[in-house]
Amino acid sequence: MMRETLSTDRFEADALFRSAFEFAAIGMALVAPNGRFLRVNRSLCEITGYPEKELLKRTFQDITHPDDLNLDLDYAGRLLRGEIETYQMEKRYFHKNGLIVWIHLSVSLVRADDSAPLFFIAQIKNITDRKKTEEELRKAVAEIEKLRSGLLKICAWTKQIEVNGRWVPVDEFLRDFLQLKLTHGISDRGLALYERQCKGTERSRPPKD
């Protein structure tokens, strides 16, 4: 542990690195071979929800989703054994509030002059929004495939579509089932009908005295 601390202190003595580390737009961490966080930047604290002092008391294993941990540990082990020079993966962190945070992780290893492993350098990018979009798209595609396998019932009078035994408005179907973003608009035909209706209304008004 003393060797790790001295090494990271020398690493951070470089003012340029220290500034780039602390103010990076993505999360960055120096991590001991056993997984303990040695240094973390502000962005990583924001991603995980942990203040720096709390995060430094934890290991990456503590906040990694168990379904992703074995692959991460396998990569780290291969890095320590010199089988690979870097690795990247997508995995899940547990935020301090208990929610899941998806991240893209890039890891390299710093070694001593005698090739002994000192610490990992981890770069962490929050990709939760991208993952949510991908999941919404996956659900939309699945819904479309499900609908394509059958016939849609459409009520022209009420402009509703039958979905799973329930009649829903067309805009609700497009928004909630196909995950499409809708905005108001008017077609050329719609505009012509609207103007015709307005003219008809004007003609039907009684003359003023």
C-alpha cells in the first residue's frame, strides 16, 4: 500500500496530469491492483453519487453490478498478468441512491521499473441515457414485430387503434407503443379543409342589423 501511495503521489506531481485528471469531463480513477480506489475525480463522484472521501473507502467491486463483475475481474486479471495492455467494456455501477448507472469503462495499468503492477488508470463515461434509448428502441422494434404478425383494427370514426384488447387514440399508440416523439402540425389538405370550414362558418352567420 505504501508503494502504491508513493507512486500515485509522484504521478500526481505532474501539474498537467493533475489538472487533466481532476477536471476531465469523464470520470477518472487510479485504482489499486486489489480494486481499492486510490484517487478519484469530480466527474466520477458525480457519476456514482459518492463524495470523494466515501468513494476512497470502497473498491470498484463494491459498486459494480454482480452480473458484470466476473468479466471485469477477468479483464483486470489478464491485465495484471501482462496478457493484454488495456481493456474496455460496458458495465453497470450502483449509484449511492441505489439506481443503476451504465458506464463505458477503459482501463490501463501502470507498472514499476521492475514491472510490478502499481495501479490501474480507469476512464469512466456515463452512458445511461444511451442505454435507455437503446432499450426504448428495442421495445419499439419488438412491438412493431408483434403488430406485424397480426392485423390492426382501426376505427375510422374515433381515430383509435385496438391494442391488446384496448382501444387507444392514434397519437397515444405512436407515442407510447412505438416510442415516437410527436409534435403538432397541419398538412396542406388539412389547411384547405380548415379554410373551407371557416368560409362556411362565415356564410352561415346571420347578417348584422
